[in-house]
Amino acid sequence: MIIEFLALTFGLHILLVNLAIGLSTVIPLMKRAGEKSGNDELILTSRKLMKFYAATYGLGGVLGTAFTVFLLSFYPGFIGLAGNIAFVPFAISILLICLHFISIVVYWYGWDRLSKNTHFLVGLCMMTSAILIPLGFRAIFGFLNAPIGLELQPKLHLNTIQALMNPTFLVLYPKSIFASYTLTFFILSAFLSKNKELSIKFAKYGLVTLLITVLLGVAYAETLRVISPYKFANALGFIFSMHAEYNISWLFIFKIIFVVIQFIAAILYLRSRKSLAAKVAGVSAMISVVSGELLNALSQYPMLVANVSGLPSNVVKQLENILNMAKPNPLTTMNSLYAITLAFLIPLLICFALLMYMVSKD
Amino acid sequence: MNWVSYPAFADRLLSMIGIEVHWIILQYILGLPLMAVIAEIVWLKTKDEKWLKISKTIAKGFIMVFAVGAAMGTAAEFGLVLLWPNLTEIAGKYIYFPLYAEIFAFMMEVVFIYMYYYGWGRLPEKVHVLVGTLALIGAWFSATMIVSVNCYMQAPTGILLGSYAKSFPKLTLYVPNSIVSALNVTALQLAGMDVLGKTGNSVIVAMPSKIVKVIVADAISGKPLSKSILWSVLTSSAKTKLANVSTMAILDAIMLNTVKHIGVYTITFKSPVFVPSVLHAVGSGIVVSAFTVMAFFGYSAYKRKSEHAKLGYKYGVLFSLVSIIYQGFVSGHEMGVAVAEWNREKFAAILYGSPPFVEKIEYTLAGVKNYISYNQIPLWLRPPTIIHWLYYTKITLAVLLGLSTLILAYFLFIKKRYVYSKYFLILPLIAQLVSFLGWAVREIGRKPWTIYGIMDVKTAHTINPPPLWVDFLVEAYFIGLLIVLCYAVYRFLWKAGEVKA
């Protein structure tokens, strides 16, 4: 159940934060475009989107915190190790989260109260912080692919510059941003299907960013093949007939199917203008982003750091238990804990769905 | 002893500022939903629209600050992970449950606080009140979980106090029989360990904290048993078998067994200071909220003379009066008794330098007969004496707050006169300061420990602390964010004075 809880919270978190990155970009730019062109409908649409975002961004954050606390409870040694070495990447993300949250508050409550230029500047702050938040977290993901930058002398520490030069990070970060845009554009294309002009525009944007994401995805796979072969073999080594310790390639195929579906659905929508096609593209984008993230996270199972071959054997032996997902904290393996978790999670997620429905109904 | 002289001062200061910014904001989430829901219930009963307006204005206040408070909570959480990773690891291993459950509380807050705001006019009235109540329960639930962890750090479940000459304080541990058989029990007893009893699979012992803290430090630093303090108390046959076993493995075996016996889900709630601490922390949130509401509506009434603002002011004064009486005479008193009984060193440091008659009064009020003075505490257990000044500044300001509320209430309810001055805006700031000082006494007074009797500050600290300039920049950043938030509230809520929900 531990992996299922981690996957659930992480999957929902990823869905909401991908939407957050996209909306934080679209909202201020759309409002600005409306102001410049005198198009009130753009401004009104931007406001509606902001209202939705202001009501729901908190849960994305809370699910991220939930994921961290679950990790802390299930794998406390891993969090202890990460805390001791990863100050800079975590600090980058956390400080930007604070900035992002306050810029949301000022942007939402400053609507019509701040001057247009000041309001736009706050919007740019909201956008930039959202784009930069994943920088630190993705650096951690890169580290989990292969611990580049980990140095043992004079004491265990992380060489931040080297860590930021990790090839998997350098590709994964822009891929994540473009995937966020693809998801948001297709969802907006479906959500705004009554405004055909805008909806078509978002579908076109979505297609472009989808193509870029796919290209970056191929590059990411190649970096994994080179520096994290264990993970590569688990995720998609079947293509190259590689031996997989924990074969999860079915998730890769699942993801690819939905990438293809969103591509076809978006093309169909541009040709036929039928809103069903836009909805299919939006839903497929959500499924492919979540499945892609889960594929990335789980393909290194049971190791929390996928490739430790560069570390001395005595260090690997010392970290063996800490970095093994199959060896959780013994106090967390009780069925009663899972029952408590489900008893809280299920009604709370239902209430959240109700909140989303209430806000999107306006 | 000087507060600065304890280890990791710069990182302690950074943690203090980060957590305090979070605490400044989250107190409104503990108090304002209560005030908003009560005002809404009064509106439902009386159908007086002024109460609805009061409720909406208060709700808008906590909606505005909630998100930033939550973000600062995340920052505080990661601050603990990054600056005190060894504390976080130990907490995650042995007392994870309240942190785990707090996530559900946090989710309750996020869902129901926004539903309360967006549900106005969309949900049936009684359902709306229920949603507000659930938001309030979420906030108090969250506070209870976090405070319980802090209580374990102040007075862990199983801590035993007694004469320093007999090696107290000691921690109750359930040592598995397999480990007992490897230990030279006589040597441990000579070092101050007491055998308290037995269970089916373990021996219950009272282990001196001076030994526990070294075992924990050895375990955290990755020492094998052959280099740990335990080496000297292993039997010779165990030495040949266990030399390369990690101290952490032994610590884990003892602590996990102890937690299982005490209660995996309940261990932090059994801390002897848990109940008064929760009552006092939630009370603090209510006091700060009440004074802020009083100042806001008072200012609004003073500027605009509107009837709903005058009623809101009355509501704020009444709430302030009741809450500060509760905080001072009920929860504050209970907290003081708990500190005197379970945090003896802290209490002695609070009284350090006080005239003997004050010391006597404080101990009499706390009901403690056999007390110690600061100079009787062994050097390695002494907390910083700065808490003496912090405590008495807090008490003085709290008394001033109480008196000013009493005067305002006298004029308002007895003389039926509306009294207000723009200088009253300082009252919520003083309430915040009192709350900060109380928290500072609690946290600074725990030094030299991070978890009393178990882990000291040095052991909890990261092996890679950030440079000083980074500490300084992050502190400035947090304070800057707080200033921006205060300005946003002032500009969009306080100055506007009217609700546009």
C-alpha cells in the first residue's frame, strides 16, 4: 500500500502543479493581451481562470507536502540523508514556492485595485516563480537518477554546480515545463470550447508544445540509457531487449498510447472543430503527464537512487537500507495505518472534487 | 549561560524566524474561523445583516493570509529537513504519526476554508456553517498534531526526573531481550541505569539521558558499535560478534520496541505537557485573532462610523476579553504548572535572578514543593538565562493587554460609550509579540536539548550548514514576504474596509 499512497499523492500533486505552471503563464499574458487589444472577453476569461486557480492551487501544494511527509514516515533515513546534503536545490524550490503563493494572493486581490502595469508585473512574478519552482525539485530527480555531484571528502556533501550539470536534469527540467504547457493548453482548449477562436488557438499551442515535449522525452530517455541504465532498462529497455529487474514498460506503453491519442484528437479538433475531440485531447494530456511522472519515479524501484555504481562499495553498503524502497520504516507497515489513511483521504478527495465543481460552475 | 553560545546559533536563528513568520500567520487560522462561524450563527439566529457582514469580513481576512501561511509552513517543514535533518530522521522513524495525520488536517483546511469562502450564497446556510466548522476543526486538528510533536521534544513520553546526583533525567526504554543478553547490565547500573521491570520480550529500564544522548549521537554519525559508547558495556562474547554492527541498528531496535510498547499512534499525545500545550497554543491564536478583529473594526468604525463596524468592534472587545482571561488564568496557568513540573531547568532559568519571594510565589502557584535553583543544575543541562527576560517582558505585556481590554469593555458595556483611538492599532501587534515571546521562552528554554533527554542541538544539526550570508539572505527574504503580506492585507482589506465577496 505504501507505493500506492505515494503514487496517488504524487500523481495528484503532479497533475495540479502542471496545471499551476500553465495557468500562471496563461492568466497574466491573456489579461495583458486583452488590455492591449481592448478585448474584454479575454480579460473576463483570464479572471475566471484566476478564480479557479486561486481556489485550487493550495491543494496542489498540500499534496506536495503530503508526499514529502509520506516519504519522511516511510523512508526517514532517506529524508535524513537528503536533508544533510541537498540544501541548495530544496531551498531554491521552497523559497520560490513562498514567492509564488504571495504573488497569487496579490494578483488575485489586486485585480482592479492595482494599476494595470503593476498588476501585470505581479503576474509576471507569479509566472516566473511557477516556472522556476521545479528547477530545484528536478535537480533532486536528476540526482536520484544518478548521484552526480555527490562527494565524500572531506565529508559527505553535494557539489551543487556538478549536480546542476547532471545531463538527466538538464533535459528533464525543460521537458517538465513544456509538458505542463501541453497539459494546460489542451485542457484550456477543451474548457473554452464555446469560444472557438480561443479554443483553437490553445489546441495549436498544445500541438507545438507536445512536439517539443516528445523530442525532449527522447533526449531524456537517451541520457537515462547512458547514465542510469538500470532505470532505462526498467522503463523501456524491452525495446532494446535489455534485461529489466523491475519491468514497468507497460506504463511506458500506456503513456505513449495517450500521447498518440492527444495528438490525433488535437489534429481532429483543428479539422472538425468538434468539442469532443478537444475534451479527449485534454483528458489524454492529463493521463499521459501523470503516467509519465509515475514511470519516471517508479522505474528505479526498489532503489531511491537509481545508479550508485560510481560510489565506493562501503558507502553503498552503508546506504543499502536507507535507499531501498522495499524496506520501509517498520512502524508504518501496519494495516491499521492504511485504513486510517484511506478513511481520511477518500472523503477529503471527494470534497475537493466538490470544491472544484463549485468553482468551475461559475 | 548565553543563548548565542549554544551550537549552530545562525541556523537556530534562521529556523526561529522561518517558524515565527509561519506562526504569526497561522494564528489567524486558529482564531478567525471561530469568530467568523460564531458571527454567522448569530446572523442565522437574528437575521441581522450586520452580523453577516462581520462574518464575511473576518472570513476574507483568513482566506487572504491562509495560502501564505501554508507556504511558510512548507518552508518551515523543509527548513527542519535541511537544517536539522537528524532530528527529522529520528522524528520520522519513531514519532511519525502526528506528522502523518497532520497532512489530513492540512487537507481539511485547504478544502473547507476555500469551500467556506466560495460557498457563500451557493451552499444552504446551515451547510455553510458546517463547512466553516470543518475548516475550524481542520485548523485545530493540525495544531494539535504539530504541538504534540513539539511536546515530545519538550518532555518525551517516558522521561523520568529526579536527583541529578542519581543521574537523572532518565528515559524509559524497552530494551529487547536479545540486546539485553549482549549487555553488561551491572556496568550499566553502575553508570546510573535502573531496571524497572520486564515484559514478554524486553526489559524496561530507566537510562540516564547523558548516556542516551551519546548513543543517539553515535548512531547518527554512523559509528559501528566498536566505536560507540555501547562498546564499553557489551559482554565479551557480544564484542566478537557485533563489532561491525552499526549503532543505529541497535538504537532502532530499542526505540522501535519502546514505541511499540508505549503506542505507535499515541506516543506523542502521552507527553506530560501535551494537554496544556495544545490549550495554550490554540488560545494564543484566538487571542491574537480577537485583538486583530477588535482593532480592525474599531479603526473602521472610527473612520467610517458604520453600524456594522461598531458591532464588529463590540464583538472584538468581548472576544478579546474572554480569550485573554482564558489564556491567562486557565491555559496559561496549566502551562506554567506543566513547565514547573516537567521542564525544571527551564523553569529555574525563567526565575534566574528573580527576588526569592518571586521565586517562592511562582513555585507556590505551580504547586511545586521540591524545586531547584538555576545554580544547582549541572552545567551540561543549563538552559540560556535570556528566557528570564523574555518571560517577564511577555507577562508585563500580557497584563497590559488584559488591562486595556478591561478598560475598553468597561466603557463599551457598562458606560455604553464607544471609545476608540487610532493608537489601539498597536494592540494586535502587542498580542503577536506576547505570543512570540511565549513561544521563544518555550523553544530557547529547551536548550541545550533538541529533544529533551534524547538529542542535543549539535546532533540534530546538518553536517553541511549553509554559510552565514545565506542564513542572512533567507531571513531577510522571509521578513520581506511578511511585509508584503501585511501590506496586501492593509491595502486590499483593511484600507478598503468593505467586503466585495
